[in-house]
Amino acid sequence: MKSADDLEDGVLLQVMKIPTADKSKDYEVVLWDTACSGLFVRKDHAKKMGFPCKQKLLRVCTLGGDIKEIDGSIFECEIIDRSGKSYKFMAHGLDEVTGSLNTMLSESLMRKLFPNVIGAHRMCGAPEVDYLIGLAKASWQPTRTIQASDGGNFWIWENDFGSCVGGSHPLVGNQVTRSDSLYTVLKVVEVDSVYSC
């Protein structure tokens, strides 16, 4: 019998490539996470995008349960959807939002899972995540639209920003890598609201 951790390892997270206002990139990358209430941005990405920022002291807790205080930044972020509409939100800046996910499913596997969807292989995987958007923006979260063939609970998810895949499937399980560096913000203690990054 498999443990709960073994079953969890086979879940591919909802990592979506979304349009970007930055002309030097083809896309930005969002991890949609309904198990999180927070909003996070990778600091290097936020600085490259020129987002306004304030310094704060953050108390954070990793998924592993480690609690620590870090010097943090709160960025005023802006993303755009497929129609070009702009969305602004405040996000906690982190050096890494997720760590390495590196889950790229092959084109042949994605064709087997979604035989009637052209280009489904482009909906999964990215080298690094720029934003983690949790339930603080519940109305932005993607909804499932097409279930994969051959069993499992693996879906194409869509929202105004784009499409991605996520869930579990027997053909996907051993190809999924799991990150242990996701954060949850427990408390924000303001250091200096005037200080800019």
C-alpha cells in the first residue's frame, strides 16, 4: 500500500505560461496554488519588470514546517491576460518561489493523454516560476476543462491568462519532481514602509 507522500509525488502542479508586457521575454510563468492563500513573486523577476517595492520583515514557514524570519520585499506586481487586460496585486518577494520543478512531459506522452488537443505539450513545464498566485485571487484561478484519456485525474486547466495541465495520472507519476522550497507567509512585520527596494 502506498503512503500519502507516495501518492502526492505523482501530482503535476498547475504551472502556466502567461502573456507578458516585457518584450524581452515570450511569457511569464505562474504557479496557481489553491492550497496557498498568499501571493509571491521571484525577486529577480520583479526587479527586472521594474515593479515598485517596499522592504518588510517576513515570518515564513516552508512546506516542511520550518519557521524563520527573513528580510522581505513587497512588490506591486502587474500581469496581463490574453486579451491584454492588466491586473495589479501586491506580492511577497522571494529569491525562489518554488525551487526547481523541471517537469517537462514529452510531446508523445501529451498526445497520448490529450489526443484531440493540438499543442498540449506546450502547456507544461518551465525552467522557473515567476509568480505563485494563491486563493487571495480566487477569481483568477484556472478551472478544469478537458480530462486526460486513459484514467487518472489529470486535466487541462484554463483561465483568462492561458492554459496549463495539472493533476495526477499513472503515465505522469514517475516524471514529476517535487519542490520543498514553497513558502507560506504566517505574519508580516513592517520594518519601514517608506524604504524602497
